[in-house]
Amino acid sequence: MVPRRPNFNKTVRALIRDIAAKLPEFAHVKAGRILVVAGEARRASRGTVKPLCFRGGKCTDRTGRRKPVIRLRGRRMLYCITLRPLFFRGSSAQARVETLLHELFHMSRRFDGTLHSGRRHAVLGKDFARKLRPLLRRYLKLCPPELLAALAHTGEVRVLQWLERPGPAYVPGTHRRARKVYTEDQLYYGISRMVTPKATRAPRESSARAKVH
């Protein structure tokens, strides 16, 4: 019998909700407006975040450029976090929490689909890690054991991936084939294999496992 593959999107959604509930610095974050997908490798990156709007949550800027809209279950997504292969292979549960905190830290405090202008690597340099590290340490003390256990999984998981990936901002009329709206029809649940080094795995709960919603 093939073992059941966990839905990793549920795990990440539960983690983001927990971070927003327990760390005041992330209280503005709404997990339901963030799309998380697995994507291709990009050098040594474990994850990236893409803003899906112009300032104010608008899909069109002053010059007329338009960003494709991503709408899931009728709700518009404001950000897309892409988890790269290095996130799934050879990372610890704690390192995976750090990757997601890192991407959330880039988001604007307005949570309007844009990035925080003062939290770019080009602006902060090494100070980016210095500012993020205390937040990570504080959250790891608060993170539920069942969430760390789910993030320390080794084996196959189901995770959303693009069938057709949205392109960059465009000027209407110049790209006739540009899709304006992306929905569940352009996504599918693919299979990714997670590999967590044994020495870094979170201990399993002795009692009944808590479910991740």
C-alpha cells in the first residue's frame, strides 16, 4: 500500500497563521492571501517571494503596466512564495521555518501585495540577517511541536506547482496572449520529496498526532 502523502500546503499555511498569531511583527500577515508553490532551482536559494500587486493592492500602475491577477477559490492572492529544491532537500525543520520567516519579512507592513522597501537585501545587507535572527529564535520557542514535526518530514509530499506560470507585468494590448487571470486551473498538486537529516529531525509526539489545518 502506498503511504499517504501529506498536503504540504496545509502545513505551510498553518505555520504562517501561527507566526502571525504569535509574533506581533507579523500580525499583518494573512495566510489566506499568500500562494505557496514548489518551483525550480535558483542557485543557492531556498525560497523567494513575488509581490502580486502594485502599491495599494492595484493591478495597474501609473504607467499603465498591469500585473496578472491570481485568484484562488474566488480570493485574490497578494503574494506568491516559491519554495526551491534546496528547501525540500537537506534542510532541517528549523531552517525551513527560517526560510518562510525570511520571505514573510520581505512583505510590506501594509500587506497590500508589495514588498517592504526598507527590507531589501540591497538596503540592509548583512543587517537583514541580524534583524531576522532574533525573530527566528523567539518563534522557535513558541512553535508547536506538531508543526516542527511536519516540517521535519522525510518522504513524499503533495505541494502546489504551476501548470502555467504567470508572467511579469505587461502593457495591455502589447501581449495579446497574456493571460489576465490565473486560477486553480493553472495549478496542480505535484509530488516533491523532502529529505531531512536524521540529526535535525524534530522528535515525534508520543501522543496522538495533532492535525495540521
